[in-house]
Amino acid sequence: MYNNMMLVNCTSCRTPLQIPPGAKSIRCSICQAITKIADPRDLPSTHNNNYQPTPYHPPPPPSPSSHTPPGPPPSPHGRKKAVICGISYKFSRHELKGCINDAKCMRYLLMNRFKFPDASILMLTEEETDPYRIPTKHNMRMALYWLVQGCQPGDSLVFHFSGHGSRQRNYNGDEMDGYDETLCPLDFETQGMIVDDEINTTIVKPLPRGVKLHAIIDACHSGTILDLPFLCRMNRSGHYVWEDHRPRSGVWKGTNGGEAISFSGCDDDQTSADTSALSKITSTGAMTFCFIQAFEHGQGATYGSILNAMRTTIRNTGNGVGGGGPVNSLLTMLLTGGSGGGLRQEPQLTACEPFDVYTKPFSL
């Protein structure tokens, strides 16, 4: 049914756009750029035997919602794009104190150390004035769709999330522990959570060869939140093995040739903390703070050095836990094991393919 459609590529993001009859211009629903349509007399004739109309292949929807991202997202500059999401759940019983600070710190790190242009970073927090940048479930889905839309070899993509994470019973048999991991949008109590299967389908599976995705997830139960096939199981002395988490069903959870690597705040059965013991200045998520500190202390050369540095910092944290949501004496005991000997959370590294974590250079 698409064989006779007249198409034009968006002049900005190169997305194929269907030309309405008689249109002189068309607005791209992805990047909002306006593309002028050539005079029909200048277009190739479909009666020319040498002319082959461009077939239209619609991109797979990232979720049950097949709408394109609402509002004008930032236009990507160069080959770097990022989605940063920090949710405080303010005025609710789930309130967290450090997550918006995490988002701001991550944005600063990407811009100043890794040279991500400001306009290529999509921020979702409750402080945003644009209603499409509020971290609702719909907006988060659309932001993830935007992140990978039109990606090409050489692109570097980043997804950072700081907020609540959870888990729910898995029924399709693709989880080793029997649970799906989830992220909690601002409106999760009414709209539901975003499940790891959907995150994998949206930002992992479409990645073509030459595209690199990094996720930094500061949330509870986030160890395998991207559903990547391999998990780096590292002990306290820094020795590691790659665990095979590929589903027994044979369903491929990796990429389409690209590279996907995720740092997460804790294992699937652990919780993450906000902590003032790590930062005397402001509340931040423990994992985000440790990730940034690894670079500040010159330990960001390889994936292994970053993971080791994060684990050491968290392990050596004192028992002063606070500032990050409903932290009380019971939660403090759960996080510290009742002994004050550091937070009981272990940052994790997952990837689409195993690699030597101590020789592979880290780069964004």
C-alpha cells in the first residue's frame, strides 16, 4: 500500500516524510523542522520506467503509544545526544531529595567533560516549564524514542535516570530471577511503570552498527534495567566474570549491531540510596555521585576502573544516610547492614557483548 507514496527526507533529521497532495512544505513531527517541497513539475515522473518510488518503512513504535515525540525536542548537534531524567516525586509520600540534583550534575558532566552540546541534551525534571519535559510516563517514552531516532554510525547516545525503580513478576520467562525491573515515572501510580522489556525494545534493539549507547541508571532494582544479555559480576578484589543473562527462549535482547553498555546503582534485588554522607554540599544519589567522582579523581579511563571506583566509594561510605527520600532508622540499617560499614548497594555493569573491562577505554 506504500509503494506509490511520494516521500521527502526531512532537511534536519533525514526522517522520510509523506508528502500531502499539493503541499508546498511539510513539518517534521520528530524534530519540528520545516522542509520545502519542490515544484511537482520538477519531481521525477512515476511514468518514467527508470524511476523507482522510495518505499516507506515506518519505524517500529517504542511502546503501545505509537505517537511521535510531542513538542520541539532539541536538534542534535554533531553526533552526541542525551536524555537526562531526574524525578523528585515532590509532594508525594515517595519524595526523593537528590534526583534533580543528579540530573543537573550529569548534564554538567556531559557538557564540560564530554562536550555534549547543550541543545542535544533533553532534560526531563519537574522543574522544566515545558509541559513536554515533565517526566511523565508518556514524555519519558517519547524522549527515549527521540534518543535513538535517526541514529547513524558514529553517534554517541546517553540515557541517565535518577528516581525510583521497582520490580514486578515476570510472566514470559525471559528473566533469570523471575522479575522484570522497572522505572517509575512521575505519574507511575496512575499510569504505571516502564518495564525493562520496553526499554530494551526502544533504545537497545534498534541500535545499528557504529552507534554507541551508555545508560547510567540511579534507581533501586536497576541491575539489569536495560535487559542487556551480559552482566559483569565483580567481587571486592576486582576480579570479574561475565554472567550470561540471555533468555532461555532464545529471544535476542542485544542490539542490531551497535554497542550498549549500562552502569546501574545496584543489583536487581538491592535498593539505592540518596546520601549526604557522600556529599557534604547537597543531596545526590549515591550512584550518580560515585560515577561523577570516578572522573573527578582520575579513575575514568576504563569501564573496570570506573566500576571499581564506584564500588569502593560506596563500600567505604559511613552510616550517615539521609536526604534522599523517606530515609529513616530502619532504612539506614537496611542500607548499612546495621553496622555503619557502607551502603549495601553494589553498582553493576551490563553490556550487549562481553569485553575486557580493564583494557576497554571508556568514552562518550
